[in-house]
Amino acid sequence: MLPIENETIAYKWFEAFNEHDLEKLLSLYHDNAQHYSPKLKIRHPETEGLVKGKAALRTWWQDAFKRLHALHYKVTRLTANDKRVFMEYIRQVEIEPDILVGEVLEIENGRIIASRVYHG
């Protein structure tokens, strides 16, 4: 895919996340997608931070949206090539300090096949 097409997917990702629209978010992912997050590793150590497949993604984000009603991501930078998008954003939750986050989306045939979150 062209970098601009992958950027479009990333902006749709932010839109779905900020609307807490789980179905819209999951529609961007391949059925067998994988997701790694340090927060996942903390909340569910048995996963070692990695979930696989849409069912696991649904469970993870459904819980996040339920617990964190005001969760919002503010985009600060996107860099895309034909296979990946590096996203930099600020994670905002009213009960926690803002966190600067880096995340990489790996994209094939218009669907996210893997995502990996980086933050302290």
C-alpha cells in the first residue's frame, strides 16, 4: 500500500479509539492480528503483553473503554511507509498524568496485522 493509504488507516484508528467505537476499531484489524502493550503486560501478566486475534483485542479494548471513560489520544506525529505507520501520541485519561506513546502499526492489504505500543 502507499504511505498515504496507511496514514489514512492510522487516522481512522485514532478516530475509532477516541469515539470508543470498538466495532469501527476492530474493522481495521486482520482477524489474526497481534497486539503488544506494556499496559497489557501489567494488567494481565500471563499474556506477557501480547494478545492474538480479534477476540482477544475485543476483550482488551472493551475493558479499557469500560474502565477509562475519558480515554483520549492526541496525535502528535505520524510517519508512514508502504508497510508500517509509526504513530506518536499523547494518552490522556483524567485520573492519570498524560503519557507520551509511540506505536507501530504493521499493515498488509489494508488491514492492521500487528501493533506494538512503546512507552515508559
